[in-house]
Amino acid sequence: MMRMIAGLFVAAVPAIAVAQAPANPPVRVRGTIEKLDGQNLVIKERSGQSVSIKLADKFMVVGIFKGSVADIASGKFIGTTTVGERDGALVAQEVHIFPESMRGTGEGHYDWDLRPDSKMTNANVAGVVNMANDRVMTVQYKGGEKKILVSRDTVVVTYAPVDKGELKPGAPVFVSE
């Protein structure tokens, strides 16, 4: 049985809307759940402020579980947060392996708000090459391709659907709308 490690990911809008290019910049909230009242989720952000988010009727809750570099394989749809480059490849801080039901979510390469100068690349893994203690993934998305260096320091997680009952006070959460 997999054990949840990092928290929950909630898409506050239906999955079909997440995959479309947004007219406004996306809103991302990281923090812990204070309460869920019907479709209203209250989160205490890392800054200490509370924010209220109205969830769509068919919102999606996904648990985040510990993964390993061995889980990264050709054909998987992944999201990777990178900071900087080494030897012509972006350096992965995190790799998120999405379930097939989330294929296409946020596809592309763009600025990210995890750390200064961080980027997010959500793409299909076209190939993986072992290089000493590291691996280099070639990922492809609509309109582009990137090489991503995955080291032993890279955090790898997998996502799997979980029951909405997991949205309990105190649970760590990342909401994207």
C-alpha cells in the first residue's frame, strides 16, 4: 500500500478547464487546510494568511506519494520543477509523475512560483538515459522539447486519486485554479 507523504493536490476547477490556456494567470495556493464547508475550502497559506477558495462541483483531489527515480519511464506524463542548468539540461528539483487521467494537465514549459527562477515543465517522457549517478530525461510537450537532469537529490512523487474525505483540517494542500 502506498503511503501519502506530501499532501494533497486539488484542482479547484473541472479537469477540462485546467488543461486549457488560462485567460488570467493561474492562482496557486500552498498551505494547510483549515476547513471545508460544502464547496468552500479555507486554507492557511505559508505566509500565515487564510484564503477561501470556492471549488467547482466536480473538483479533483489527488494524493501525493513518495516515488523513486525508477518510476520515471518513457511514456509517462510528468511535471518537473527545475532551477538552473547543468551540462545543457535543466536541473530537476522535483519530478511529479501524473496518473494517466491527468495526462495533458498544464502541458508546456513556463515560469513557476516555487523558488526564484524556477520553471515548470509538464510533458511526456520521450526517453531516459543513465549518466553516472544521474539520469537525463528528454521530455516533449506541444511546441517543444527539453532535457531534464534528475539527480539523487531530486524529489520524485507520484499522484493517485484519493477520496475527498482526505480534505481534513491540518492536511497539507496545493490548490491550482
